[in-house]
Amino acid sequence: MAFLCLLCHQAGHKMADCSDGNRPRGNNTPGPKAVTSFAAVKTSRDALCARCEDLHVMDLLLREDVVDELDTVYKAVSTNLKRHRSLGPYRDIVLVDTCPLCRLLFGIFPPEDADIEPDADYLLKPLRTYNRLGGVIRADDDDSDNTKRNAYGVSLSILARPMLSKQAVELLAMSSYRFIYETSFGIASSSLPPTSATTSTTSTAAAKPRQGLPARPRAPVVDYSVIQSWLHRCDTHHPDCTAVWVDELLTTSMIDVQTLSIVPCPANCRYLALSYVWGHVVPEEDALTKGTLPATITDAIEATKKLGFRYLWVDALCIDQDPTSPAKMQQLGIMDRIYAGAYATLVAFYGDSSLFGLRGSTPERARPAQPHETLVDPLTRTAYDVAAMYPTMAAEWEFPTCTHKTRAWTLQEEYLSQRLIMFGKDQVHYRCQNVILTETVDETRDPSQLLDLLQSGTGEAGDYFRELSKSRAAAQADAAAGGHKSNINNTSNNSNNGGGPSLARRRQMAAAQYVSALDDYTSRNMARDTDSLNACLGMLSFLKRMASLQDFVWGLPLRDFPLSLMWCHVSSSSKGNITLPPPRRRADFPSWSFVGWQGEVSYILPENLLPVAEKSTRERAEMDRKQITHDLCIAFGGIDNKTVRLAGWTVRFAIQTAPFSTAYVPGTDESIGMLTQNEERHPTSLPSGVFDFVVVQRVKRNLGNGRFRHLLYLLMLDDNGGGGAVPSRRTLVQWNVEGSFIPTPAYADMLKRREDIQLV
Ligand SMILES: [Zn+2]
Ligand SMILES: [Zn+2]
Ligand SMILES: [Zn+2]
């Protein structure tokens, strides 16, 4: 017998005797570390150690009633809180290699630095396995007696006690889907009796193990037939997940994986696309024929073959990489078509460059063996295979080591693809427009069809993309019927163009999606400043098509929504005092667009992006209730390269920054209101002096008794040295004016109407 140490993850000593015990804690990847092979000590019917016997885990796995963690309306949080087994404080947990449960725990234990409090109690916590697929079964679904939803499999996760508080669990349920019970273990489908058509949860149910979505054993190299069965399931049951062919795709090139050559895209081509992080690795010329491609591309070619496809689209090989080539710009502009046209997108979800390859795709890329053990149910004396279930897609997304989600380019690839096959650290995940599936949850064992009950929404920022992409037919019908603004006043949810959402509804969704995607996009990194616009062109093309918008202007929907100028950089304090670097100018791009800066942006009043007529009924009712009106809005005039022409109101005043930023009538000590930035009163970035501003919009609120509060959103200008230079945007400020506004001569004199405002 040997002890197993959780600090250095080696056998031979207790944690108390570990020489590695005082190492500094770092930012470790959650989930299991190296997997030790216990072949030498394993026997088929190993007995549990005394502590493990007392845990009665088979009762939890087979017989206890476990509450649905993610049920959005469940009121039974406290009921589930009691269903756990305590393991004690981390450093006091003794594991031995002769006990099968100890070996399993050793295999799935989170690293010490992934926990919240190092000295906290650790618990084994049961979870319905379908919760690991990121969906919820709502209480009002067609399952009134709960027979279906009670046919759930159970997995046990390890978590620290603070994570078990009612508030923590509620928080997890609220942020839904993103729960972080990383690695767990459950009864494997390999040891379950075959599911018969007549399986029911009545009468002898207590004696039968639950079948609903058990653990699935996985080998170090992925079993491609599992991925094929996911694609097949999706082909059979989800008509809205199909790839969308358009003839524009004939302008693209494909890798023919059989001849290893680049060919023009054949008509109605069935192809896969690749989404990966380049990481400064650029394939050399002719790398395909020379066989010197980066590992990720080589693996993707192999995976394409194994999945039975002939064509693969990879940006590095299929787009002319000359930055000045018109062909490149044309291809970037149809990036949405390319990803939506792919049968599925292979995602290199793990690793920070194209040298990492696709985890598990080939023997060279093998993953550690999956911990699994035989545990005997003391009640029935039945032996069960119990296997590790790896972190969910959502959890893996949150890993500090997940580079894929930090890159600007990958955002549109994730959102615009119909189906994603994501090669993660320890398992492959699948996400289509309807379900999330994963390698270590066996969706083929689902006698009650829980998968069909799972709600499709993933609760992520990309949800409007999914909803919009289901509106393709409606968008095409609108385009055919004359396109832009054809039925904008039709606010009913269904227009007469084939049953899809109305144009007004689609524009609402597009605006909401634009706002949230921009926040995400600008918080991501890119290797080259020159990609600032290129990396979101596909996303913008998609929104433009789906909502019949006019061309975007340097990334902004300015022609349709001039208020899209009202973005601002996110401040450190609004991010809970995470220190953000100050925004940095990107010289090749205009200052009035987010593409002209590096730094996360957001819209202060995203709902004001849409003209009043296009707002939802709820938003309009809210405006009426609060007696809010908007005026002095900016209008788009035209664009000449980087110079935008606008019509609207301008104002000049002096700023004095101590103690707060206050606006003064220039040359006087007449204070005319407070200035804020990011809705904060203490901006440090505003200088003192006399400045010109462009009014983007005034929001007027009736305070009652004839009093009004005015909030003006102003672009603060930089005169770029004066002397006739076209000014640029310095920042966005809010000017707060209490009381009457226009009637006071001082204010009226200050506002000037101009038909030709220029900004660069
Ligand atoms: Zn150790
Ligand atoms: Zn044990
Ligand atoms: Zn599907």
C-alpha cells in the first residue's frame, strides 16, 4: 500500500510529508493533473478503505434523489445542499493506492490552487449528469409527473464547502450553465444493462441503476464514430443546424484532404472549417506539399479524413495572405458565409498556438487515460464501472488557460458556425444550434429522452446569433422583396415572409447582439493592430444581412443607427477594480470608431441604439413610464475614407477638474453642470481647459413639478493642433444639467447647430 499525495500528485507519501508542500500557489488549470497508472496495484475487486466505505457513494450514485441544480425556478436548493459527503480539509485527506475510490478521487481532485479557501472542507457533491450538458429542464415542460426528468444519471464532483452555500449555488443557477463542478465521476454506460424500449422508472426502478446520460468511457485518442454519431443525430433531428450553401462560396478555396492540394470550392461543397489560434506561427509557402504545416492544421486534415469529409477550409491556406490583396478583403467580407456554410467547424480549443494540434485527434496528441475503477454496490453486490467525467465546455471556456476565447478572430468563428467540434483539454465537446454534447457523457443511453427536454439556449452572448441565423429564410425573403426597411413597422413577432421573425424584431436582435459582441470582441487580443476591423468583418456582414442593415462604417452601424457613436471605454472600476490598461490609439483607424483603439468598449445606453420606432414594446412602455424623451440626436452625413461627416449640435465650454469635472461657460465662473465619464463622477482622464464637443444625444427626464433633468452625451474633441485640422474623438462624456435647459440664454447660445461636422 502507498499513500497518494495531492500536492505533488505522486504516490509514496502523505501530504504532510510532501517536499512540494510549500510551493507557491499559481494560476493552475482546474481539473485533474497527470494521471497515474495503477495497473500494478489494481485488482478486479479491490476493497474500499475504511473512510471510503463510510462515504456510501453508491447510495448517492444509485438511489438518492438529487435535485436539478440548474432548474431556473427550483426552490429546493437547501434540499440538495444536504446531499453530500465530507472529505475534510484538503491537506488532511489521506488517499491510498489500494482503494479504488481513493484512486478515483486522486484522479479527479482539483489542484489545491484552484479552490477558494485552501483550508476549506472538501465535499463529494452529486449532480444530475444532464446538468453537465449546459441545459435546463424547465418545470413547466411536458413532464408533469416528473417521470422523464427523474430518469437521470448522477455524477459526483469534488468541491470546497464555501461553494455549497445557498447563495453560491443560487449564483451558479442564475449565471445558469456556467457552473464549475469541474471534474466528476459517475457510473459508466459500459457496466449498465442494455436499455430496452420498455424501460420505465416504475416498480423495480429502485433495483435498476439510473440510465439517463451516464458516464462514457473514452480512450486517449478520440473515437471518431462518437463524433459522427453526434453529427448524424443533428442531421436527423435538427433541420436548423444544416450548413447554408450560397454561391458566393464558389469564390473560396478548399484543401482537398485526399490529394493534399488547394482547389477551388466545388459547387454545394460539403466541407469542414477550422477555428484555431495562430500564435505567431505562419505556415511557409507550399507548406501543404512540403508537409511542414503547423500541427493544428495537420491534425485538422487528419480529422477531416477520419470524419469522412474531403474538403477543409483553413484561413492560412485558403485565403490569399497578402494584406493588400482585394481577394483577401473579399474573403474576409464573406467570413460569415464561410463558417455558416461549413458542415461543422473543428475547434482547437486547447493550446495557445497552432503548434499544439487538436488534443486527442491522433496517437501523437493522445490525452491521459481516463481514471476509471470498479466499485461494488454493497446493497446488491453488483459491480459497476465508474469513470471520470471531465470539465464541461462552459467550464473549460472559463479556464485561465483557454487562449481560444481571448482571441479576437475566434469570436466570429464560434458564433457564426452551425456546429462546433471542440477538441478540449481532456475531451471533445459538440455544440450545435440545439444541444451541447460531450465525450464523457453518454447521450446514447437516454431512455427517457432527457436530451429532447433540455432547453436549447446556452445563456451565452451568442444566443442572438443563433436566433438570427434561424431567421435566414425571413431575411432572404425581405432582401428579395426590396430589402432595406421593407417592413420595419411590422412589429409583430411574425411577418408574412415564411414565418420567421419580423424585420423589426430582427433589427432589435441585431442591435442587442452587436452591443454584446462588441463588448466581447474589444476585450479580446489580436496579434496585429491592422486586424482591428478585419477580425470582425464576418460578424458585421452577418448582422447586416440578417437585419437588412446598410453598410457598416469602420465597424459602426452609423448609417442606420448614428447613435452607435455612443460607445465608451470600460473603466477599471466598472470591472470590479481589475486594472485595465488605458485605451491605446490605433493610428491606422478613425478615432470615432472602436476599431481606432485597443481597449474594451461598451455602450452606455444600448437600448438607445435603436430609433424609438424600432424599440420593443416593453422598452417604449418603460420610456413612457419614466417620461424619458430623446432629442438633439446626431445624424450621419457621409464618409470620406476615415473622415466622417455628421449633422447635429456642437457646444464649447471650459472644464475644471478639481474637485470634480465641472463645465463652465468659457471665460466666466458660471458653472453649467457636472461632467462624468463612464457614469463616474471622478474621472481622472479629463484635462482642464476649453474644448469643443459634439452632442450625440440628449436624454431628458421629467422630474415632476415642471422640473427636468438633462443628460447630454458628448464627444469630446481633440483639435489636433488646430489650424484647420479635422478634429478627432478624445472620449465620450456625459454632461448633467439639472433644471431648465434651453430657456436659459447661456445654454441656448452655447449650442450651435452645424450641418457639416467632421471627425477623423
Ligand atoms: Zn507530495
Ligand atoms: Zn479509499
Ligand atoms: Zn444540431
